[in-house]
Amino acid sequence: MLSYNPSAKRLGSYLLDAGLLTEAQIDVALNDQEATGLRFGDILVERGWVTRKTIEYLSYKVIELERQLGEPLEPGILQSSYSIRKRKKQQETL
């Protein structure tokens, strides 16, 4: 079994997991990043896909905490309307 490496998980993965970005948006932002040299989060904000406040929240309240702990946070710590709907659908199918 592979061990969890929180320093390897990137901002885009957190936003995808939270339902705030799609894989296509991540691809576009990565292409923009390569072409411009801008930071990934700055591109997302400039495109209007997420707010600066969302990125700051993830950075300080989730990403930094996971890296300090060395393991992922418990499910449900990061709540979004998408994650709440997804969990409800999963519970309904059980």
C-alpha cells in the first residue's frame, strides 16, 4: 500500500475534490500557467472560476493542516454544496 504524501497533492486536486473545478478547467489553467508563468491560483481567480478567498481558505485551513498532520483530513471537513449533494446521493442509494 502506498503511503499518503500530502506535499504531493496540488491545489487543483483539492478544488476538483471539492467540486469547485472540472478536469477541463484544470487542464486549461495548467496550459495558461505554462504559457504565462503565472501561478495556478492566480489564473483561476483571473478566469473567475474561484475566488481568492477560496484559495486562501484551502491553503491555510486544509492544505497546510494536512501537510502538518501528514495524512488527509477526515471526510466532511471540507464542505461544499457539491460534496453535500454527492454524499446525500450516495446515502440514498444505500
